[in-house]
Amino acid sequence: AAVSAALFIVSAVIALGMRRWRAKVKVTLTVGAITIAFLVSLISPSSLHNLASRLFNVPERLVASVETVLEPQTLTQLYEGGNARIREAWPLPPMQSGSADQYPPFQGILLANEWPYRPRPVFQSYSAYTPRLAKLNRDHLLGENAPDTILFTVDPIDGRCPTIEDSLSWPAILDNYVIESEPFRDWYLLKRREEGSSRERHLIASGEVQLGQSIELPPHDPGTLLWAEIQVQFTLRGRVLSFLHKPPATELGLTMGGDRDSQPSLWGRLIPATAKAGFIVSPMITARSDFRPMMSGTGPWWEKNMVRQLTVRVLPQFGQRWAYRDRVEYRIFALEPTAPPGS
């Protein structure tokens, strides 16, 4: 958008310097056509379809907004009715004391049940996709204002790897909270420990590979988390595309301990900025029910879900590999548990 505006400004300046109005119109239209053609060439067909669908729904949304403004009681009725439906689907007992937060961001469950909601700084987990934003949420969990209770489940958006969302917060949750109950299937009430534990971080592997080439992970003991920091860099054209619209999506392929061959059995969306900040890569959660054994730190689940190899690639349907550099840099750390203070 900014490049388009700049091109139009340049064409306007050139046109103003011309004496004949026909020449002015020709210059403006020519530059405008080039700009539109350039933008369309960068946008994938799926993105164009999504844009068209949104534009098609604009009139309906506009009418609904006008009706809400003209009849405010309608909004109140919708709000109260929505809360009632949430309480019926996800009933929680009254909370006697303390504060609460929810992962992932379906905070309506807490609000509808009138729990004392204390949100993290970036309360939508999928929005904490830069190192700075992810660090804000992690520091909140480690600070004085951390919630006493967390309603937790695993439900990443857009097919992302589960530990990518709020990636820096995962070790803080695993080390400072315990499962108290399971009020709904695969939803967990976590209580904050009086004294949290910590983990020692050791670099165990580093290097670089070609985009699409597998990275071998060192074996590790149950209870030890592997932390990956992966740097996928844009080319110049990729940065331009990212600025104008959005870059082609990247994927992380994982070969698990239980897999018979070396081909990845699990693929999930990888967010380059989050991957650079780091995330838990092994063991990897593949279902909501995996969170309980991950919290326990032992058992056969760990061996089955340990990751042996990982692969970074551009989503095949985009086919715009030129947006990224060929080399992918990585660092793998072992996060080994230590005894809680005073134990």
C-alpha cells in the first residue's frame, strides 16, 4: 500500500510538471496500472478469494452495525444471551479468591462465568508473534501479577505448531503451574505453585542447512525439553512482499520418535519471527490430551513424541520460495529441570 501511494505521488509530481492535460492523465493511468498489476502478481489466488469474500460481506455487516447503533438494547440482549450460552456449554464453579487468565484466547468463558480475569499484556496468544511481545507475556507469568489460576487448552490457529503460540510462555507455565482439575474434556485448570521451578539451558547443537533440508536433533532424556531457535530470513523481494501484503507461509515438519521412517509425520505452520525467538520443539504436542503427560515429565508419551528431525519449508501451494534465503540458521538448547527452591 505504501509503495502504491509512493508511485501515485511520483506520478502526480510528474504530471503537475506537464503542460498538457492529456499527458498528465496518461502518466497517472500508466503508473496506476503498473502498480495494480505488480500488487496482484504478489498476491496468491487464495488471498484474492479471501479478500473478495470479505468485500462481499461488507454491506451485510454495515446494516448490522447501523441496527445496533439505532437499537442499543439489541446489543445488550445479544451480550446477555451469548454469556448464557457460554455458561451452559462451559460452566465453571464460583471462584472464591485470586485471579485467572485463559490460554488460548477464549476469554469469554472466564467473563461469562464472572471469574476475576487478569489478562496478560498481549491477551491474544496468536498476536504475541514477535520476540518483544512474547517476552512481555512470559515476564507477566514470572512476575508478581501472574494469575493464580489458568484455564488452559491446546488450540492453535491456522494449523500452527502448538508451542509456537505464546512460545516463550510455555516453559513458565510448565514450571510454575500444576494441573488441579479438568472441568471440561481436555481443558485444564492450572494452579500456580507456591514455589516454582526453573530449568538450566545448555546449547547442544547449532548450524545452518538449506531450506527444506532436515535438521537432526540430539537424543534427550524424558523430562528434558528441547528448545529451538530458527532463523528464516527474507530476501529483498520477500521483505517487499511482506511489507505490501504478507509473505508466503512457512511450515515446520517433525519426525517423531514413534515414526518408522525419517519423513516428517507432522506439519505445522511456522511463524518466522516466533521461530527466531524460540519455542519448545521436543516433545511436541499433537493433540489436546497430550498436555497432561507433557506436564508430568515422564512416561511412554515422551519417547513417542520426542522429535528426531525437523524440516523448514515454504508451503507447497504458495511456490514462492524466492521470498526466503536458501540458508536456515538454527540453535538447539536442552532445558533441563532443576529442583524447586527450598526442596
